[in-house]
Amino acid sequence: MSPMQARHPRFMIACAARTGSTMLVRTLRSHPQLIVHGEVWGDNMVGVDGPLAQACESDQALRDALEALRFEQPERVLRETFLDPHGAQAVGFKLKYDELVRPQWQGIRRLVEADKDLAIVFLHRRDLLRRYLSHQVVLRQTGVTVVVAGGTPPPVQPFAVDIDDLLRDIAETRRRTREFEAAFAAHPSLHIAYEDLAVDPQAQCDRVFEFLGVGSAPVRVATEKIVRTPPETLVLNYPDVQAALFAAGEG
């Protein structure tokens, strides 16, 4: 294999919400031979990277046209735009399970499932209580989904957890994870855990680089952790939550 030829030049990061995907995307961008788009298939097109980002920033009409065209002609946009490496060794994007289960995204899902050469980087979070709490903080308090490196995370206040909602969320997160691991089982794949990424970003990004076949590069974490308060302090009814999780086999 030529050193300039990536093993998997096209990839997708698949994950649930609040699993550190923005951290992973922006940290992978440290590699000079990677283009890593964010949620270009979200409700709104955000996180465009590389020359495409520069083109969209300089031409609002181009950005507006692409925003609409991505659902009108998804196959063309996927092939010619979001997976155009622009001379980089590998190019990828992020797509969350939250979108993939919705009707509007079924065409995108079919395209991804059919493209067996598209490598999948599965990102998950082992601690689904913390994932749930992170999501609740965004919904209930801050509305902030990302803080750039060096920024100040918003203040977070303790709150009581709806235990039934928590248990439903954990069950649904596990179900979606199983669903998409099965849906993309024929694709080359790699599994990354948020907890490992948070402890040693370089080691986990090196795993991704090796998987893609692009060689190692030093990385810089480009985001700040938003929720830093431990669950036992953040959750007002933590003993009841802990007991419910134990009873459900999640303790």
C-alpha cells in the first residue's frame, strides 16, 4: 500500500447524542490529511470542514443551495460533496442515531447501508446515566451543546431526574445501538468509547488513524467538557436513581 493511500478513505462516525462526537470530530481534524465534517446531515447543516467550509463561508447562496439539495438529491451530495476529499487522504462525516431513525433520513440511511466500502467509526458512551444527564442539562438549562477549548462552560444547577424517563432513555439508546451495529455489520468498522477518548485522546485518535490508514499525527482537543459535576451531586434524587438503575440491571 502506498503511504499516500488510505485504507479507508471514506468514513462515517455513527453515534447517539451526547457521546462526545463533537469532541471526536474536532480532535480528528488535528490530522493534516483528514477532512472531518460534523452534522452536515442534521436538521441544519453544521460543522462543514475543509475547502467546502471555506466555499460556504464565502458564498451564502452556495450554502443555502446545498442545505436544500442534500435532501433533494442525497446520493449526489453524499458522493460529490460530503465525501469529496479535496486532496486529503480521507474524508468523513458524523451522523447520529437520532436522525437515522427518523423518516426524513431514511434515504440517507439506505445510501449508507448500501455503500459497504464506507467505513464506520462507532462511538458510544458506557455510562448511560451521564449521557442522559448531559442531554437533560442541554434541554433543561443551558441549550449549549459545545464549548470550544479555552471557553467557559455554562453553570449547571442540580435537578431531580424523572426515573421512568431515564430508564426509557437508556433502553432506547441500547436498542438504537444494536439496530445500527446490525445495519452496518457488513462495513469495515471500529468502536470507540467516549470514556477512553476523554482519558487519552491521542491514543484513541491514533486508533482511528490506524483504522483509516492515514498514519499518526499529534492531536489537540478542541472542546471543553460541559457537565463536570458528578451525578451524586448533580442529581437531587440520586439515591432513588441509583436504586432504580440497580433494580433494572444497570447499576
